[in-house]
Amino acid sequence: MPDVDDVQDGKNYHFGVPMQANAFFLRGSNSLDWGMKNRLARIFNPATGKTVMLAVDHGYFQGPTTGLERIDVSIVPLVPYSDALMITRGALRTSIPAEMSKPVVLRSTGGQSILKELSNELVAVDVQDAVRLNASAMAVQVYIGGEHEHQSIGNLVKAVDAGNQYGIPTLAVTGVGKELVRDWKYLSLATRICAEMGAHFVKTYFCEKSFARVVAACPVPLVIAGGKKLPELDALKMAFEAIDQGAAGVDMGRNIFQCEAPIAMIQAVRSVVHDQEKPEKAYQLYLSLKKDSQVIPNRS
């Protein structure tokens, strides 16, 4: 039992010092509960307000994508250089060491493959399983303008409602079908709808014209998708322009794990996102680190 015989009155009450109530560093997140903010602060670096997420969830509809044939071999070495790992629960449980301390953004929708209509998804992870996996966020695909638009928005709403009960943020991922144009008007529509439905942050594509409008119109943080594999300098330029126009980070996959030197590339991306390095200088960093690293060839 505690010793109650010698209890002393407190002395340092700091009268006249106002209680601190600092605003949370992420846009649109100040009114969230402590648990939500804490999880978001794991994903986004509080010092920069930015994130470098490593997207390795492609297998949920593409199967063994090039570079992801063996997540335990190709991806685990990259994890220390990321701010967060976007992954499915199956890959997490089977291929990622539990000692990993990076936050997990858990892919939480699915239900189709590249052989079928991509927008026909359902909520594929129960929120209690997300809790068991210590997820810092749940990722939900939303297909604005797609054949199953209504269903995908419903999936987002379900995930947001469930996540709000447990303090787990929801990432809305804007899926763009082949028939839709990824211009600022479409991206503004898609990202704004996701935010209005309660998403705590949104992943979308970068567009060269008026991306700043997309960012300005979305009241929650935006991270950009890396998309298809680009030459390294082009990928770094895209990341720089997105950050320069207000993006809160990148969620890159193929532009990292399909490189000849993935560890070098993710460090170059970090220099752009967190250090505001110019693309050309970041590319020189990539080349320098590539020289010193073991080249990992693309596998077919």
C-alpha cells in the first residue's frame, strides 16, 4: 500500500502560467480525440508535418506484383527508411517481423481482382482485427465516378464510423478508372467527397496543372500516390512538385521497390519530402547511395 503517513501538499502549481493548448500540427485534425491524433502523429512526422509511406498492398488485387514476390526479402529492408507501411493484414502477419516499430496503414477494402471490375469492393477487415494488428490507420478505396461509386463511398462511411469508435483514423484512397481523366477538377471532386464523408487523410494522384487547387479544396491532409514506375528523376520531380504545392507526403510503392536500388531511392524520396531537397540534388543522392549499395535487380 502507498505510504499515506507523510503526504506533503504540492507546491509547484505555477499560478499565472496558462495551461498549454497547442493546435495539432495536421490540417483538419485539431478537434480529433487524443488517440486519433497520436496515431496520425506516428504516420506524419510532427517536425515536418510530412510522411513517406511505403505502399506494398498491391497484391490484394494484382497478385505477386514485380518487386513484391517476396515481401520478407524485398520489403523488410526498406521499412526502416519509411514513416509508415501500407500493407494488407495477410502480408503483415506472414512477412513483417512483429519487432517492427513503424506505424501500419492497413488495407481494409478488397473483394475483386484485376480480372474484374475494380470498383466492386467491400470492407474486407473488421475494425477489431485492425485493433489486434495495432494499426495506426485503415485504408479504404473510393471510386468516384466508377461503376460501384455508391458502394465504395458506403465502404468509407462504414470504416470511418468503426474507426471513430476505436480511435483509428481512416485513409481514403481515390481510385481512378481508365475512363476517367486525372485532372484537377476530378481530383478536387474525389478528394473533397472523401473528406466530407469523414476521411481523416486522403491519398490521390498528382496532376501537373493546378494541383494546388486540389490541396486547397481538401480540408484534410493529402498524400500522393506514386503510380506507375517512372524514371527515378521523374519520380523525384513529381514528389517535389506535390510537396511544393501543399501535399503532406507521398505513398510510393513501385517507384521505390521496382528500382535497381530501392534503399537508395527511398532515402532520396525522404530528402525531397522532409528536407525540401530539389529533385536534381536528390537524384544525385540516389546515384551516390546506389553506388554504395548492393543493386537489387528487377525480377520477372
